[in-house]
Amino acid sequence: MKKILATILLSSSLVFATENNKIVKIGQETSLKLMKALKFHLIKAMSESPYEAIDVCHKKALKITKQIEKEIDHGIKIKRTSIRYRNPLNKPNKEELEALEYFEKSFKEGKNPKYYIQKVKDGYNFYKPLKIKAICLTCHGNPKNMDKKLYEKIKKYYPEDKAINYKLEDFRGVIKVYIPQELVK
Ligand code: HEC
């Protein structure tokens, strides 16, 4: 009896381990794809002027995200979200808030988790944390140190902006990748 129980337990944890590997693989690949695309457009625009780059983030970030979703297909969904969000369309829902709070707490405790996985109806949510790098401070730093014209433009597009006053290496938010159940079977 004990042996049977052990075998059942072992095989179910093995099933979960392979499912887990697939979730991590799809999650990492998808978020990397989005990060690369956003970075490409951002750097291209910033090399002209950060003032213009705001328009890239403002008009293109959500479009680029949708475009990548379409390219990957298979029902995968991608979203960027944050507790201190800039665009109200990126506001976290209840389950996203749970992931954001998990990262916030872990980083405060000196831990460094690379991802968070949530079982949801019909699939999984994979979350990748994003930290503030020097380039991010141009638009998410202390307004006193930001280009005046640039900050005015941010305020105009996002009157309720919460995404300022970050410091280097602060936890900024997550990329969430929803992965349908059938992709990890
Ligand atoms: C040129 C200015 C600019 C730079 C540089 C920039 N951002 Fe943003 N960021 C924005 C704007 C504008 C938005 C709102 C985008 C939208 O309307 O969807 C935004 C939104 C976000 C969001 C989505 C959640 C929210 O607040 O709406 C995250 C996450 C984010 N930025 C992280 C970063 C990180 C990490 C970096 C550095 C690697 C960075 N940003 C660099 C301007 C910038």
C-alpha cells in the first residue's frame, strides 16, 4: 500500500515537474520576445530623442504586445502590469496583484525569484519580474532629474501616472504570460 501510494505521489509530481518546465520555457521565451521588441523600438526612438520615444511607448507598447501575441498564436496572452502603473489599461487585476505582491515581498526579504506561476481556469499564468535599469530612469525616475519637456508630455498622456520616482534596481512590474492548458500537456 505504502509503495503504491509512493508511486502515485512520485508520478504526479513528475507530471507536474514536466508541466512546470514547459510553463517556464514558454513563459521565458514569450516574455523575452516582448522585451526584445520593446527594447528595439525604444532604443531606436531614444537615439533620436527620448521626447519622441514617449510616443513609441504611448502609441506602440500595447500594439507591439498584441502583435507578438498574434505571431505566437496558440491562445497565449501577454500583458505588462505594475502596482504603480502608468497606463490605466495596464492596471493589475486581483490575480495579477497577488503575483506583484509576491515579488515585492520576496525582493524586500532579499530573495531573488526569477518567476511566479499561477494555476488559473484552463491554464497557467507565468510572471516575469522587471527591474529598473539606467535607461528606464529617463521616463520612470525622479521627475526633478527628468527632462522637463519629456515629463510634461508624460503628464499630458497619463494625468494619473503612478510610474515615477523609481530607483536603480527597484522592482518595476511584471510581464504576464497566460498559457493555455493544452500547450503544457
Ligand atoms: C521613453 C520613455 C520610457 C522609457 C525609457 C521606459 N518606459 Fe516604461 N513606460 C513608458 C510609458 C509611456 C508607458 C505607458 C505605456 C502604455 O501606454 O501602454 C510605460 C509603461 C511601462 C510598463 C507597463 C505598466 C505601466 O506602468 O503602465 C512597464 C512594466 C514599464 N514601462 C517598464 C519599463 C522598464 C523596465 C523600462 C526600462 C527597461 C522602461 N519602462 C523604460 C515610458 C518609458
